[in-house]
Amino acid sequence: MLKVRGLNKKYGDTEVVRGLDLNVQRGECFGLLGPNGAGKTTTLRLLLGLTEPDSGSIEIAGIAVPQHARAARMKVGVVPQMDNLDPDFSVRENLLAYGRYFGMTKAAITVRVPMLLDFAGLANKADAQIAQLSGGMKRRLTLARALVHDPDILFLDEPTTGLDPQARHLIWQGLRRLLAEGKTIVLTTHFMDEAERLADRLAILDHGRVVVEGAPRDLIEAHIEPAVVEVFGEGIADWTRQHAATLCLRFETVGETLFCYTDAPDTVIDALKEVPALRYVHRPSNLEDVFLKLTGRDLRD
Amino acid sequence: MIKHLRLPRLSWRFIPVWQRNYLVWKKLAIPSILGNLADPMLYMLGLGFGLGSLLPDIEGMSYLSFLAAGTVAYSTMNAATFEVLYSSFSRMHVQRTWDAILNAPMTLDDVMLGELTWATSKSLLSGAAILAVIWGLGLFGNFWMTLWIIPVVALVGFCFGGMGLVMNAVSPSYDFFLYYFTLVITPMVLLCGVFFPVSQLPPLLQSVSAWLPLTHAIDLARPLVIGRVPGNITLHVVALVIYGSLGYIIALALTRRRLLK
């Protein structure tokens, strides 16, 4: 459905995308993860033909981009990072106006509107103004708007950033419904739980390159020890010096917390129980641990 | 900017953009028309009657007719300029409406052609409203001749719409537009014969005036109001077309650099 080969994009001297290869199958949900500035949004812009690559090729449903970007965009629905609903229109009018940009007739759009509103859970808000909608409703309407022309593939740029947990779950539910209908989804996010929940496969991007690619479970198994004990409290530095190397398979100190990666968490915990001043959290390792291991813990601003 | 400069690829896909703006305007049509009309009308009638009663005929017409002809061009220019500056800027930069449209199978050429034709339509309305006042007050020489003012007004709207889009493309914020009004629009109003004949200016300024688009607009509109065939029609039409088209092409390159890099 989506094929990217050797994609490069430079802004001045900064290489934002470096030799990117991607393959997304029909019906798959593919996650693009990476710290800020990793090249996720630029990649999406390249895929849409909104900016021209310096080299490399892109194919969406067999159509070359940017050469035939217009035709390709007929197949794509986009949910941008920042809401850009039309504030001068009501909910229904937003859908009507947007459908016309795809060359649809008013009649053809009108037929789809009830279904789209229903999908977005906005059936009773059809005539509401955009300013009256909550953040979650706006996102759902943006998602419905992306579906107005019944695209085969959806590009979602951080679809749940800034939403409360209830609203996020509603969006996820909608996305799973779309996947069940056979749509293909490409999703950028920096919420690891979101990627773990939705993506069949994902790629972690850093400095414009794919650092690692695979199914979330496989990545966790391949790259990280099965359990993590996070330890903090009075005397953590001494404890780390004396025990970390022997008790943990791998450890890391971030600020005042020790991350102890292990396959035998019980042994670590037994040792910790003898030092009441130390507190700890024991959890299975997750995608975030993989992400931080591969992209580092430095702040990216 | 040179890298982004190329001939626009025009397509009928600009129509949904025009339509979008029309549908929004329709919701507030009455206040919008009144707002567009009241200001030029007050100036025209206030100065026309007040100042006009003190003045002799100018170029063979009453001062009110003279001013009315200037006001047709002036208010058309203003309507087009305001639309592509403030309103287009809101859609491009503040509301990100253009971004949303560009995710659909639309090019920037389409979006900006939609904006330009919309600005032209709105300014047509504005010019036509002044024309209606000219008819109502009987300030014209030959009614049938005044009908030619309608295409002239559309051309003037196109011209200033295209020019204004350049400012839209380079503006960081609304405040920036003040420069354009202070440095371009206001001098133009004073140099191009809206309120008094260009022949009153010193020779140097007269030759500057001859190059300005509003002069060409007024040179077409004023004779038509008093029922004469304008001189140098081709020159004036070509000048307005060139100003507008060049504006559109340059604005397109600059906006491409701004949005699609």
C-alpha cells in the first residue's frame, strides 16, 4: 500500500530524513515513533507530496509521489497534528466543504454525512459551531473529515496529543474500527502505549533514520530485558555502587532513579527489602524502555 | 524564491475554494456589504457635496461625478486589498484552512487562484455598489456606457488582489499589512487622481503616477462615468492585467516557499 525507498530530505545543512525505507501492507497499522525532530512530520509531508524529496521514491497504492501527488491524495485521508477545522462552518458544513476539495458533488457528500457523524459520535452536534466542541470532539471531527472521500489509507500525525484519557480511548476505538474495515493506517506518535495498542508494526526514527522496525512485542523481546525495577530514595547512589552490577543485567541512572533491567525481578526486590529507605516500582518492560534505550534519554527541543 | 518561481498551473479545482469563501461570506453578507459600502459612500457624498459645492467643474464634470468615478476604482482596490490581506491571511496563517485544503488533491495554485477570484468577486460587489449610487444620483453621462464599468471593476479587483497576495505571502503578522497601506495604498490614492486630477501634481509625481495601477483603473472608469470612450484602452487593460498576474505569480512562488518547503 505504501512503499518508500531511499528517501532523503535536507533543509539547508540539516538532513531531516536520511535514507528512509518503509513498507506498509494493506490493512496494516504502521507506527512512526521518534523524539521531537526525528523527522516524523517531514516524512508525512513527503508522503503527501507537500514537499519534494532530494532523492528516493514514494509509492502510495501504486501511484508515484510527488509526480502524481494529486491522484495519490485522492486515496489518502489526513489527520494533521494541529486541528485546522474551518471555524466559520458548523460540523456538517465542515464535512460538506471538505468533500468538495476532493471533487465530490454535494449530493455525494450529503449521503455520507450521517455515517461520518455517527462514526465521530457527533450525530447530535451536526449544526454545532466548531468553537462549541471539546478538544476530543474536534479531533473526532477531524478524523471524520479525513474519511469524507472514503480513502484507502490514513495518515495520522499525533492524533491523540492533548486529549484526556477518555477522549483518547474513543479515538483508538474509532481507529480499530477502521482497521477492521480494512483501512491502512500510518500513525506518528510519541505515546508508547498508543503505538503498543494500535500498531501492528512500527519503526523508531531518530535523526531521520529508522533505528529499528518490527512488531511492538517483538521489539520489546529483542531489545530489552523482560522486567524493570525502578529504584529511588535515600541512599540510592550507594546501593547502586554496591549492588547494581551484580543484581541487574543492565542498569541506568537517570536523575535520582535507578533503572534496573533484569530477568529475575524477585532477586532484586528481595535485596531491596533489606533497605527500607529505598522505594521501588516493579513492572514488565515496555516499548518506552526500548525507545529510550535506542534513542537515548537526552531532551530534544 | 527563484527556485519556486514557475508559471501557475491553472485548473478548475479553484472553484471549491471560491465556494468555501462564498459560503462563509453569505452568513454575514448584510453587515459585510454595509461595511464595504458605508465608508466609501460617506467619503464620496461628504466630500462630493461639501467640498464640491465650493469647486468649479473639473474636466467637464461636477466634482461629485469626478469623485464618484474615482471612488469606484478606489473602493474596488480597497475591497480586493483587504480581502487578500486580512482575510486570506486568517485562512492561511491563523486558521490553517489552506493547510487543510492542501491535504486534499489541491495545489497551492488552486488555493491561491480561489482566493484571487474570490477577492475579485468581492471587490466587484463593492465597485458595483458605488456604481448603483452613481445611477441613483444620476451622476452619469450615458447609462449604457456605465455598464462597461462592471468589467473594469472586475479587472481592478483582479489587479489589486494579485498584488496583495504578495504581501500576504511575506507577512509574519497582521501588523505587517500596515506598511503596505502606508507605503503603497495611501500614496496611490493621493497620486492617482481619486480626489483631484493628476494634472495638479508636479511633473515628477505625474510621471510616477503614470506607472501606478490605480491611475490606469481611474483612466478607464472616469470617462465611462461621464459617457466618453476612454483613451488608450489597451494600455490600461494590459497594465492592470500585468500587475495582477505578476502579483499572483510572485505571490505563488513566495507562498510555496513559505508553506511547501
